Amino acid sequence: MRKSLFVNTLAPSKMTSFAFCVAVAFANVLTVQADSPSTLPAESGMTSIFNGKDLTGWSGDERLWSVRDGVIHGETTPENKANGNTFLIWEDGNTKNFEVRLSFRCNAANNSGIQYRSKHITDKSARNKWVVRGYQHELRNENKFPNISSFIYDEGGRRGRICLVGEKAVWKDGKKQVLDTFMDEAEFQKLFKLDDWNEVVIIGKGNHIQHFLNGKLVLDFTDEQPELTLLDGKLALQLHAGKPMWAEFKDIRFKSLD
């Protein structure tokens, strides 16, 4: 009844304008939903960026990185230590608007990461030749919050853990604003495979980033801090300084979304 009274009070021209506005608004909502999938999009148009044989197209410390049985193997030991965090850098492309898919496994002695939209640091502040700074998809062989895989870490920056697993968040006005939470520790423990391969998908479009783990959305982040937002840069794999560790990567595929 209230709806009928409301419609009848509108003049025909105003009704037309009102209907047009509603249609535009509805179309915009659909666009946002299309650009922000809550389920993992089907894989299509990906290109392999690791040939499974050697590190062609990648640059890193040859003491620490190798290929074993078709897998990228990074390892630090008491004899071969990392002088600061060090990275295997993909040389043949950047991560502006992109999708990357890969599988990883590592031990629990230390942690690793996947850098994207990162800068290769070559000045005197770098402790080795393969230092990058930027967004990092954290990698760990742990399943108890908060020290788990998939959160965004500000490698070399000042924001620390930018967005945690299970958060839909925006960084704005100098702080993180959590809009929604959609995964707890118990759900993550069911999803993550300890001591085994886990598949990661990272999608970045403009200032919007999503992380998927084993086919499920685990993080949704929008960076609205203009002076800190990263919109392009290098893709790289991390070996962390400190305790001896190893990390392995395979099936690395990439697609530009430009």
C-alpha cells in the first residue's frame, strides 16, 4: 500500500527519471559484484611462467634457489644463510592488473611469501641483490591464528599485517577498516593442508585485491590510502632470514587483466 501511494504521487516524467536511476544503480551493483567474485573464477587464459626445468626468467641467489623434480626449491641452511630476506624475482613481467596461480609447500621452521606489486630495491639499504618491498601474500606451514598463510604483509613498509585472513577490509584515512569477517580459525584449519601442497590464487584489479586458498576466498582488500597504494610492480618468491628453512613452488601461472 505504501509503495502504491509513493508511485502515484510521482509525475510521469519524474517516474521515468526515478526508474532510470534505479536501473543505473542496479547495473552498478551488478558491475561491482562481477568485479568482486566471492567464489574463485574458472581458470582461463593463464600462461606458465616457470618451465619446470630451470630458473630461466627468474633471478635469485643461486646458493639458495634451485629446481628439483620440476619444483622451485628455496632453502637456507646454517652454512648457506640468507643475508636478510631474499627473493627469487620474476624478470619477464609485472603485476599491474593480474591473476597469478601457484601451489606451495614449506616447513614450519620459518615463513615465506609471494610478493606482488613490489619494487626491486638496489640501493645501499638492500642487504643483498634480491630485495623487494611491497605487498606480500604470507606463506606458513601453520594453521593457528594469527600466524597462518594468506594474510597481506607490508614487506619493507610500515603497515605490518595489512589485512588478515577472513577479513573484507579497506585501508583508509591511515588505518584499516574491517567491513566484514567471513572465516574463523576452525574453517581455516579445515581448508589448509599442513605439510602438503596448497594452491594460492591472487587477483589484483586496480586497488582491489583478493586472495584465494584451495579454491576459497580467504581475504578481500581495498587500498584507499593513495600515498601507499601499490598498483604495479614485481612478482617474487621469498626465503626468510633467520632460522634455516625451505619452501617449494610449482605450477606457476600468470595472466594480465589489462
